[in-house]
Amino acid sequence: MTAAPAARTSDARTSGAAPAAAHPALLGTAGALVFLALWEAAPRTGLVDARALPPLSAVVPELVDRASGAAYWIAVGDTVAAAGLGLAIALAAALALGFAVGSVPVLRAYTASTVEFLRPIPSVALIPVAVLLYATDIRSTLLLVVYASFWQIYIQVLYGVADIDPVVEQTARSFRFGRAARVRHVIWPSALPYVLTGVRLGAAVALILAVTAQLVIGSPGLGKQIQAAQAGGAVPAVYALILTTGALGVLVNVGVRALERRVLRWHPAVRGEAPV
């Protein structure tokens, strides 16, 4: 009765099995704390000029002070709205075009060279075009966000549509599934993990381009406040606003990953993940 547990204990000792790894969230928190400690120490020890990089203890009060005002939260809202709306438009366009092109091999082959020509164009190169078309309106920011996010999602959709198990496809045809039924029961489940990967990548790009556009063009948002603080010589305020954009990036990534785990809870790759 006791032989089996003893054997398992002996096997564990002799196999050299390592103890369970630390939780990823704990490792991430530890890394962030080390980074913040280095930030505090670098200007205080003279490694960097405190006028260019104030210590964290000087930035946090500035962040708290700004967070107590309505202008700060309006800027946060403008940035989130621009990134979110641009991502939504890019997702809708990428899904429609990706499924239409990806399901027709000839059409995908004909458009491949066009995609490879347009995709590498940096979105910031379109800033002059956006300014000419929309000046500092939010539409100029949306133009850059949509363009950058679209390619992140579109390429993933193409891969997802192409990654259909031939056996499943032939089975659906043998059961006389129509086009709509094949899209719903075969193509969409196959492409969904790719789509969500594209959304995760596109969400990060959308936030980056929203802040970049606001910083360069001057459309409302955190980027515009960073530019104004820099022009006014308010260095702690610049870093306080940069911390805000970083926090938004973390929240976006955590939110999209949570959505990914919830939507793909049936997928083997997600079921094998440790709970977070």
C-alpha cells in the first residue's frame, strides 16, 4: 500500500526535478521593483544628470498632483478613445478583408505583393498626410492608428484562414456544409487564435501610435501633454506622463490576455496554461 508513494518520492529525488518555478506575476513584479530602484538610485548617485532624469521620488508626487486634476483624466480618456476606436476599425477591416482574401488562394496570391509593399511603410511616415487631411483633429490620429494596427491583425487573419485542417475541411464538405456554415464551424474556430494574437499585437501598436500622433501632431491626449510639459521645461511632469502611458500599456496587455484566455478556454494551448 505504501510502496507506490515511496517509489514516487524516490523517483522525484533521483530525477533531479527542479522545484516549481516562481509565479510569472511575482517575477514581473520583482523586475519592476528592481527597475524603479535603479531609476531612483541613478540620478542620486550621479550616474545620470538629475535635471534630465529626476529620481522616482520626484516624479511620483508630480503624477499624484496631475492625477488629482480633470485635465489629466481627459487626456487619458482621449488617448484610450483614439487607440480603442482605431483598433476597432482596424479589426473590422482586417476581418472582412482577411476572410475574403484568405479563403480564395488565387486572390491571396495576387494581393501578396501589394501587402508586402504597403505593410513595411512606417505609420509615422504618414504624419504629413494626416496633417494635410485632418490637421490636429482626432481623425489624423485615427488614420495612423488604423493603418498600423490593421496590418498586425490582417496578417494573422490570413495565416489563420490558411491553417485549416484539411481533414476537417473535407469532412465539412462531405456533410454538405454551405459557405456560411463552413465559415462559422470550420474557418472561424481555426482562425480565432490567430485573430486574438493579432488583436493583442494591434492593441499595443494602437496605443503607441495614438501617443505618437498626439505628441507630433498635437491632437488631444497624453502625447500632447507630454509635448507641452517638455516645451515648458517641466521634466518631472514629462516622466509622470510617460509613466501613465506605460501603465496604460500594461493594462491593455493584461486585459487582452484575459480576453484571450476566456475566449479560447477550449483551446489546448490555453487549457495547458497555469492560471494567472
